[in-house]
Amino acid sequence: MPPSYLETELNSNSVPYAPYGMMPCVEWPFDVSYARSADGTNLGYAVLGAGPRDILLAIGMGTNLGADIRDDPGIMRWYQRLAGIGRCILYDQRGSGVSDPVALNELPTVERLAEDMEAVLDAAGSERASIVAMTSLGAAAMLLAATKPQRLASLVLCGTYARMRAASDYPAGTPDDVLAKFIEFSGEVWGTGQMLRMIAPSLADDVVSRDRASRAEKLTISPRQSAILGSMGIELDVRHVLASIAVPTLVIHRSGDRFVNVAHGRYLAEHIPSATMFEVDGDDHLLTVGDIDPILDRIDEFITGERVVPMSSRILTTVLFTDIVGSTELAAEIGDQRWKQLLDEHDRVATRQLDRFGGRLVKSTGDGMMATFDGPGRAVLCAGAIRDAVKVLGIDIRAGVHTGEVEVRGEDIGGIGVHIAARILGEAGVGEVWASRTVRDLSVGSGVSFEPEGSRQLKGVSEPWELYRVDG
């Protein structure tokens, strides 16, 4: 077997959201309550949506129900879709978020983690639920399914495993020395966004995503708790329970997962009698990034028994992305309270300019925004107006503009047109507005001047694009 991605990387030198169709909106802040596990541990949980069925979403380490995650479109999409088919019960794993911490000398066993799940279900008033479990919490869900099948309507295992360590009878696992390096690495870089290299490589070079990941890591779990829970995940082994799982089971895994190799998922599908495998293209371990709607469609169909027909259409529009340059450093310099105030002021100023130029705010990206316009000229002028207006706040932004075909899902948009606009944003410098050739060609007569910046190969885009910097 060739060296794992973990081994290769660790030995290197480089260290309200729009609805889906008619789905209900997920509102934040969540109404957090507490469940008490068998050993007295307090577990924060929240319930989104209503019946007719219950779904327990067990994400694992790195969640915080008290943190504002509205700038993370992927996780919000998961919450929204699951809340649209039943009561979506969320909880922070022990050691994470608003739940009690874990002591270094008291690593929770898989039995304890299964007790946590049952305690949350009891507190939420759920007698029987579908469990959607990710990564290390998949082991606990499998144990609960095998020992208390009456509590489960179905089981969905996302990017998880029966055992993480390699063994003579388990070649899918990772060697011990590589796992030890990973625990050390995660403790050193937690809070920097560098973990994206392992769990979401498609986003690792994206500044906005890295900043978002950095903030999320700091808000959800400490470096020590991260190392503790990571060690716990390594020690789990539930291979002996797989044959006893009788509830309907769906195994979902990305074929190029660089963190938990797809061989783990295939092993589960082969050894759980009731399991079916849904293998998805891609290298990301996190199933909350990338093209997630096909995954959510499959989960929806599996839990409800009804085939999903998403409401979507394609239109030509102009997409504007902006973000605040150096947002992470500025937030650290001025503190959380002042940073929140500054973001609120930025949003008010930007929204006024959108209204002035006829733009439509699609969503906030945390330290910026995505908006659409009927005409590229107005989008470019609006970007410049926002840049100039926020300067009085002591903020510098950059912007990217592209006109292309996008996919519309409810009030949200996606597709290659959005992807290109986001990549163009990444090319712009401080205070700059960059645009594609399409924008320049369609803006003739608008009075906007464009300076050529040459042909650029944008990540994830097959052909090079001619880009232009807006003059002035």
C-alpha cells in the first residue's frame, strides 16, 4: 500500500441562510439545552425543525452550538436540509463547544460515547431516531445500533471507520508512527486553519476559508482538548460489532478522502450486513465542503424513502465577492467585541451601496459578502463604492467580479460562475477590484476602465482566464 496522505504531509516541510427549495430557514442563535450522560457529563444540544421523524446529527470534535457559524454555508446547508425532513438534534461532543471538557487521563471509551448519544436522545424526547454520524463518532453510533437497535430507525456513516490503527488483519488503517505525528501536528497548528490541509485540501489555499477555519477552531475547542479527542479517535475499534448491526445503514465516503481513506468506508460496507455504499468523488474528508447537495439528497432519500427532486435552474448573472484584507490579524489586534462591531458597521455600509447600485445580497461570508447584479457595470461600480466607503472605518477590502452561468437553488447560488468569481477575488490585492474578461467585454460604454493583468490559471478551473484590474 503506498504511503498515506497523512504520512506524506506530516513528513513535508509545509506546515439566515437561504433555503433549499422550500426547506425551512435555520435561525441562529440556537436554543441550547443540556443533557446529562451516565457519568454526569453535561452535553449541550439543540433541536432544529419539527417532525415527523428524528435525526441525530453527530459531527464530533470541533463544534460549538454557542458559536455563530452563519458564515459557513456548508454546515448551515446540512442543518437546513436535515431540519427540513424532521427534528434535527445537534449536540457538542464531550470536550467540544458548550459541553464539559475531557481530562487527559480519562479518554472516553466507545461505550461512553454511545451513552452520550442515548442521553441526548432521551433529553430531546426522542424514542427512535436516524443517526447521521461523522468521523470518530461513527464508532459510537455503530455500537448503539448493534446493542440497542430499537433506538435507531436507520444509520448513516459519513467518512468514518471501525478502527483507525493499521493491523495485520486491518491494512486499511494508518501506521502508529504516522498517527502519533498527526496528534502532535494538530496540537501545534490548532487555531491557525492549517488543519484544512488534512481534512479539506480543496480549501487549504483559499484565504477566506483558512481564516474561517482558524476562527472556528478557536471558538470550538482548545488545542489540548483537540489532542485528547484525537487520541480517543485513534483508540476506537468496533470491528467486532459490525456483523450485529441490523438497522438499515448507508455508508458515505469520498473516494479520495486524504484523512480517512475510502478503504475504511468500503470495509464498513462489506462487513455490516444491512449496509449500502455511496462513494462520492473528491479529496475532502469534510462532507460539509465541496459539492454537498448530492450527499444530502442521498441521505434525504435514505431516511425518508422518497426520491429528492431539487428545485434548481441556471441563469446568467454577475457575481461580486468581497472580503476584508487581513481580517484575522485585525480581529486579533482589536479584540472580539470591537471586531464584531466593525463587521456590523462594514455590513451596513456595504448593504447601502448594494441598494444604491441594484445588487442583491446572497449571503455574508463572515468578513465579506457575495452579491449578484443584473449588469456587470453596476457590479464593478458597486465594488469600488464599497471599497471607498469602508476606508473611513479603517478597513481595506478586495473584490472579484465575474459574469457567468450560475445554478439557483432557492435564494442561494452555486456552480462554476460562483467558483470563478471567488478565485478572481483571490487574485486581487489590497484595495483592488479584479474582473474577468467577460465583465470587461460586457461593460463597454459604462465608463469603467480596465487594466489587463494577463492570463491566470485559476484553481479548479480547466482553462486559463484573462483577468483585468479596474482602474480607479
